Amino acid sequence: MRALRSFAVRASLPPPLEVVVSIAMNLRWSWDPRAVELFRWIDADAWDRAGHDPVRMLGLVPRARLEQLVEDGPFMAFLASVDEDLRRYMSEPRWFGARTEETALGEVAYFSPEFGVSEALPTYSGGLGVLAGDHLKAASDLGVPMVGIGLLYRQGYFRQSLNADGWQQEHYPSLDPHAMPLTLLSGGDGAPLRVDVDLAGARCLAQIWRAQIGRVPLLLLDCDIEGNEPEERNVTDRLYAGGTEHRLRQEIVLGIGGMRALDAAGFRPDVFHSNEGHAGFMGLERIRRLVTDASMSFDEALEAVRATGVFTTHTPVPAGIDIYEVDLMDRYFATFAKECGVSFEGLMRLGQAETPPEGGPGHSFNMAVMGFRLAGRANGVSELHGAVSRSLFSALWPSVPVEEVPISHVTNGVHAPTWLGPEMTEVLSRRLAPGWTEGSHARWDRIAEVPDAELWRARERARERLVYFLRDRIRRQLAARGASETELARTEEVLDPGVLTIGFARRFAQYKRATLMLADPDRLKRLLLSSDRAIQFVLAGKAHPRDDGGKELIRQLVHFAGDPDVWGRFVFVEDYDMEVGRLLTQGVDVWLNNPRRPLEACGTSGMKAALNGALNLSILDGWWNECYDGHNGWAIGGSDVVDDPAAQDRVDAGALYNLLEREIVPRFYDRSEGPVPRRWVARMKHSIATLGGFVAAERMLRDYVTGLYEPAARSGARLGTDGFAGARSLAAWKSTVRRGWGDVAVVDVEGDATAARVGDRRSVTVRLRTGRLSPSDLGVELAHGIVGPSGALVDPALVDMAFDGEQEGVSTFRGSFDARAAGLYGYAVRVLPRHPELPTPMDLGLITWA
């Protein structure tokens, strides 16, 4: 029977306990061990039954237990201290506000299709969402003013189970936002706050839920409401499910609806960060508003939007980009284009490259291309990924050398308080400064002061905790499938708390090569079954529901795990989520990562493991490529890539087995100096000391603030003054430059090319015909350096040449340089557009070479 009316019911607590609700409603508890201890104290059984969601838990606790707690003096004192700590956290000065530098940054709007904050808020699928959650947490710890914008999926991402053959099965449990740590926003009339978007002529309403992530609010849009037709109600049904058009509709709600939700909720950000291309339509909505509200032209509004836009790309392959056919876009954006004061074709050009990125259709709409076009500042998520992205998207700047394509990088980081286990937290807290988990600069090198035996015992305790957790989880999964008592009893034999444990967990995409370890099953079995130096593997992860190739990888691993010879030493854990991820990265000794280089954008799980003292065993890809120093873990193979994938797999599998047999296993079991493996612990300490500060999300946020957010805020402030006079002027200047660039030509270059000694100075004169442009519109650069075998300059230095007059339409520029090294040396000259408001010199992609 369907309810005629429905309304939310929250747990009713005795007045002295009402503060528990405010603690539960701020997801800061998800990285505050004392808050979690508080919830367990209230009712440990209800805490587990609620899936570690304190809001759900409070509805399960008997009234008698609540009344009992009111009379429990120690509990009430502990509750008061947890509440006081939360109030302190929310109010005291933080890094951002305590800096002495002036800042133009008011607030950042951070858009992402998923946010992995806690398993109590299942609005995530994997790495992208967990990164977004860590981004908000780090912003909270550092006091960076930020608001997150995403979607509330009523069924979230799928829950995973495996059938008898090891084939992944997907289940989509319905979520009740009223029983989650969420607040439904309301307007002045008390009714739910709503925004609407147009979906190909259909009006789609969305209500706004707010989650509090420490100091940072997160707004989540929900279309499953009365007033929407069934098709519109289903827009926010599932994460990454449905066909192409369904994805487009979700992204319209996220981008356009997200901008409207910010306004409706009273937020006025001045920098807009799109985490991947999924939220890119928010830039179109910003353009539309400026056209309609500020009487700007489309090109003028575009410059204002670009100035304050930041775009982060996470994909290293064309297949990872959302691409829509123009006919589909016409249905959804023909009317929107008119509101933006531009033709539909003009709007579509924002998502099209003159030369399409490799593998991308030429006349489709590419969300990543739009992301770059609408953001003045863009970045990849590791040093290597930045280089891969510059190559992948070089077609957007066809005249620009690949190495100078304007895509920088900010290497991802992980939120240490979320991912550190209690064992390592206890060790570090005795050495590091108070408050080190809340964004202060931790002295990770002080790990050297920890006695070897203390650090090793922490590692052993974490491994034991992982083993007991996995035994319980596997037992419950088997029981749910109707396993016999004999089968359930055998779970007590799964894994060994004293054996070298290797973890592997991630999304099961084929390029991640999850089955590389099975390349030589007999060799692997010998490692697993050694009588005195055994190893064991724990694996977890999900394949996309439509990725049968990824599902096949899981099936192969499950079949190997079912071999009676290796049973209990090679384990696949179903339904990978944040809880499993935490326990794995806290408990394993080695974290394995073997993607096909260079297809890993970053790969943050290994960062989490490193914080907990695990050693990375990885291909030189993603973040590991820039952090491996030869002693803080192990690299599988080198940086060279073989053209034949099968041959590359054989090479890498051989390198993996060799490292396990010759390096890792002997080092772990070396007890020649007593019960503690000294050489292993020494490598652990070096890993923590060299990686701890770098992999922390607080470093990542500082990089974003100083390198991207604040420059964007300053640009936006300059271009937005006096009714956006700066943006209007910049748009006009760009139009003039583009029309006149064909007239720019180098007439001649004069310079001494005789032999020189290191340190000798050379002078160069360039005469340049500027045509319709002014010399002040141009920058002339003198590049000099060693000449390589192909005749190209190797790592050239750049010198700005000075304007030295104009005569009969020809401008003269002069510059000089010192010869830096012996060998074949040379120089070159190029001309670029020059304007103080360009975010990068290569912004227009125009270059004239001598």
C-alpha cells in the first residue's frame, strides 16, 4: 500500500543527549576516532547493524539504553569532551586564515559526480569519489573556504556479490536520505528548497540535501521527488549506470542544477573547480547568467568564466572521456544556446577540437575538451599524468610544443586521519607535534626515532586486525549464500596473522592487469605454500556493471583462490568499499600495483598503504613514478614501454616474481638480528619519512590553493571590476589578435654563430612585421640550449626579447644569452601573443617561429 503522505522521523533523544545528534550530523566523526568510540559506547551492536552510520544507529538504540547513558557519569563526561573538541575544530584559526599573505580567494565551489566521505554516505564508486572526499576533508582541516556540489543517488553505486562461478553480480539497495547524516534544505516558507533544469523540454526539479564535512558543506541534488515525471525522478537513481543519454541528463543536473543550487542556498563562490569533465556544464550556466544578467556577449562571458575556472582531468586514455553525439546535444542545448547569445554550432565548438584527440570522433561533443576550454587553469593528477595529458590533448593547442601545452599537474594526496590505522596513529602521535592530524606540518622524518621493535609490533597488530576482520567478513558473506557449518568453520583458517601479506584492491579495468600475478601459477604457488617463508594475497575490487572484461578478471582470480592447494592464502573479498579499503591499506605489508604504464593517472591506494608502513611494489606509473627513490619500496620493471602488450606483460610478470623471490620475501623473513626484521623495518622507516608529507592531502590542497585557486581568484577579481570591463577588453583583444595573427612574420634574425666558450654572451636581433597588431600585443622569446641529434634544442632556456623601436611597419626586438654548456649549441626565436591577463603564455595556442 502506497503512503498518501510521508514525512521524516528522526530519533528522539533525552535532552542531555541531544548534542549526540550534532556530532553525528557532522561527518568529521568519520575521521575522529574519539567520536567513533562515542558511538560504539552508546550501543556497539546497533553501531554495527547500522553499517557505521550514527544517524541510523540512533534510531536503533532502545530508549532504556539512552536513559541509562544519561545516568552514566563517565559517558556524559566523554560526550562533553567530544562535543567540545568538535566546537574547537570548527572555530579555531586554521592554515588558510592564519597566513600573513593577502588573498583574493573568497570561496571555492568544488563540483564532482561522486564524493567518498564515509560508507555512511554511499555517493561514491571508487578512486575519483574517494579523492573528492579527501579533498573536502583536507580543505576543512586547513580552513580553506570551500563548498562541494554533487548528486544524491537514491541507489548509489552497486553492492557486489559473486555467484558460484565467481562472476560479479550487482545489487542496488535503495537509500533513505532521511536516515543518513543529511539535512534537507528548506526555503523561507519552510518548504524544501528546489531548483529546476530543462531536460530536452521536460522540467526537472531537484531538492538539495546538505552534508557537513567538518567545516565544509556538501550540497547534493536529488531528483526523486514529487512534481517530477517518472523519467525525471530517475535522473539521480544510480551512479555510473544507464546509457549515454542518462549520463548526459545527470551531468546537466550536476552542472547547471548545481550552479542554481549554490545560488538558492546562498553561496557566492569566486572560483569554480570541476573534478573531471562530468560537471563541465556548470561553466555553460555561468556564461548564460552573465549574458542574461550582465548584458555581456558570449565571448566576453567566456573570458570571465575562464578566469575563475579550474579543471582537473583524471583520464589517461580517450575511452575514459564522456563524448556525446551532436544530435543528442541539439535536443538538450539548442534553446540553451540561444539564452547564451550564441548559435548552437558556436556552443558546440566549446567541446570540439579542430583536430580531435586520438580516438575521439570529430563531430561529437567532448566533455574534457569543454573542461579545458572553460577553465583558464587545468591540471593532471601526477607529474607523469600531466605529461600524458599534454600529449593526449595537444590537439587543442596544435601550434604549441607538446611539453608546453598549458596543462600542469597537482599530484593527488590522501587524507591521513581517515586512512591511518590506530596502530600507526599511536606510534606517530608520540613523536609528532600536537594537532599534526589537523593540517599542521608534520615532521615525518621523526619516524627514525621510533624503536624498530615498536614500529614492527604496530605493523604486526595491524596485520592481525586485518586478518580477523577478513575472516568475519568472509564468514558473513558465506552465510548469506547459505554455506554449511563446515564451510563457515573453515573461515577460521583463512589467512595467517604472521605471514607476509600483499594487498591488491582497485577498480577492475583491464589496463590495471589484476591477473598479472597469475602469469606463472606454479611459481606463484611455490611462494604461497613455502613452509618457512610463505606469502599471502588479499584482493578486492569491482568491475563496472557493463565491463565483462573486468568481470572476467575477477572470475579468474576467484577460480585460482578456490584451488584447494592455495585456499586461505589467496583471498578475494567481495563488495569492496571504504571500510575494506581502510582495513587493507592499514594491515598489509606490501601494496601491489601493476597497471599498464602510463595508463594510471595517479593511484592513491598505495599512498594510504605507505602512511601505514606498508611498502609499495608498483609499476613506475602514476604517483610512484615521481616518488620512488630506489629504497622506499620496489619498482616493477623500468620506465621503458614495449610496443607489444603481451610481451610487456611477460616482462613485468617476470620482474614481479623476481622481486618477490629475491628481494621482498628474503628481507621480510630475515631474522638474523633477532625477532625483528631490521632490514625490512629500515625500509619501512625510509618509506614513511620520504613519502609521508608528500602523499598527504594537506600538501595537495596547499598546491591547489597557491598554484591554482588563488591565481584564479585574482584573475577573476581583475576581470570582474567595473562591470566586467577587464573581461570585455580581453575578449576584444583576443578577437583582434586572432584576426591579425596571420600577418605576423619574422623578417630576419641576426646573431653571431661563431665558436664560443662556456659563459660567452651572444646577442640576437629580430625584425618582425606585426601587420594589424601592435608590438605591445606580442612577446618575442629567444630560446637557447644544447642541440640534440635531431637538431632540436634540448631543455632550452627562454629569454624575453626587448622591443627596440618600429620603422615602416617592422619592429625590432633585441636579446642576449650566455652559452651554458659545451657541445653543439644553438638558439631559436618565436613570437607569441602577450597580454597581462592570459593565464598562460600558450593560452591562445598561437605561435610564429623564425
